[in-house]
Amino acid sequence: MTLHQASNQPNLKAILAGVFLLFAATPSWGETPARVGMILWAGCEDICRGVRDHLANADPTIEFLTYDAARDEVILAKNVEIAKHADLDLLITWGTRVTRATVGTIEEFGQGSRMGDTPVVFTVVADPVGARIIESYEVTGRELITGTRNRVPEAVNISGLRRVMPAFNHLGLIYETEAANSRLKFEELQMLSGEMEFTLTAGPLTGDDETKLAQMKAALVVMQKAGVQFIYLGSSTFLETYSDVFTRTAIEMGLPILSPYENLVRNSNAYMSIAARDYDLGHLAAERALEVLATEKPAGEFPVVAMEEFAFVLNASAAKELQFFPPIDMLQIFEMVND
């Protein structure tokens, strides 16, 4: 269930105003269709599809090009160069790793960007300020860079866990030391553990995929013995890629997983998520891209736009296997899947 309120009574003035704004904001590309590119780390998933569909609905003449790194740093570097010389009107980037590779950091380029004159809209970046992609959400400090915010504040996640498990006081986290977004998430939760009075047991992953899988399994064993009550999947593309192995191993150890990725609840064995829907986030990124394209303002003058609606999703199959359901009052706000 998505947490928002809506009125059933139509407001004619609001509808007419919305129609006017829609037409007023819809850009006209003239004789030359706009070219929008998107650099991806692991294929075109729901966010990418949300971008594609929203752009097509807004203007079917827009040419949408994707550059998939297929989880390969070498291919990513090549795609950045290809996109840079592809005569794009705007580029969308997916994830912290891709965005840093594409635009560089403030220390590297100041107000500029590795993409030169091409405006960039980033998405799925857990902490763009901490990753030094931008100065702040309100003022990016990069002339041609803006983006979207999709992550639920971690304090909300911890409060949500305590509503599901009132006695919660011990969180496990597995993170990638070589991924900036994952490392920053560990540092954020480490600081929050003192403020919100819970114990954090963390397991770092480093090396190739086979090594990381062995480290992941060993970390889960340690966490089970330490009395961890929930595992948090914090900004790890690796664990998302190997979601079935990760979530199945955890559930067999009696460890429920809180995932920032809704798809791991719907399509794998994660217990619950409090997150923005991926497809909706794609719409948000596309909408920001259209706003940039429709004006003469540099992209950097647009603040980073945040998702305002989050969904609570519970994997009923995982809950049954763990023999652990939220209290009745919490069940009313969850969307149940895999029942």
C-alpha cells in the first residue's frame, strides 16, 4: 500500500490548471527530435523502463538510447566516451558508480563535468553529496548536473523496523567496501546506531564475485550467532544481482531482510521493503529531464527532486517461512505479495 491520501471529489479548476501546465511544459523539438541517452550498470530494469515509457508518452519523437555496462568497468568507461560523442541533448545516469564515472566528482571537475556540455540527470544515487557528485540537494554546484532522490531516510527505516518488531535493537549490514554508495551507507548507519540506540554488525565484501559470495555467507553465519534480528541490504548492486543466493541463505538462517529495492521482495526472498517504486522513479527522472530540455536554464539550476511517496511491501511467503508477521495494525499498511 502506498502511503498517501487522495480525495475522491474531482476539482475542475485543478484539472484545468493541470491540463494547462501539461501543455505549457511540453517541449516542442521542432524539426530535430531530441536525443536522450541513459547509461546503465546492469541492464534496462524498471527504472529504465519508467524513463523510456514516460519520454515516449511525452513526445514519441524523442530518441532514447541506452548504454549498458553489463556490470563491467571497462565497458562502462567505453560507454561514457561513446555517450560523450553521441550528440545527445541530455544524458541520464543510473547509480553512484555510473554517475561518478560519467560526470566525475567536484574535486575532479569543479562546476564542470566529464560530459562537457551535455546536461546530466542522475538517478539511484544513494548519497550524491557524500559521493561528491554535487554540493547539496538544493544547489548542486555543478552547472549541468541535477538528479533525483529516491531513498527513504534511514531513520524512517529503523522506525519502521521497530513498528514491525517492537523489541528490535540489532541490525546486520553487508556492504561493498569498493563501492562508494555502499561504503557511505555503512558509515551513515554506523553513526545512526548511536543516535537511535541499536547495535550494528557489519560484514564487508571485497574482491571478485566468487570471493564476495563466500564472504557474504560467512558474514551471515557471524550475524546469526551474534543475535542480529534484521539484515539490511544497503546500496549493494552485487547483492541485488545475487539476490536469490543472498536472500535464500539469510532466510534459511532465520534472518529477515529489509531491502531498499522493492523488486527483491516481489521477485526474491527479502522480507520487506520501505521504498519508492522503481518504475515511478523512472518517471520522475524522465520528468526532470523533460523540464531541463524545455528551458534554456542550465540543468544545475534545478534542485535535486525527491520522491514523495513510499510503499511498504511485505513478502508473505518469506513471512510464513520465518513464522514472523508484523503486528495487526502494521499489516494494514503493507502491500502483501507472494501470498
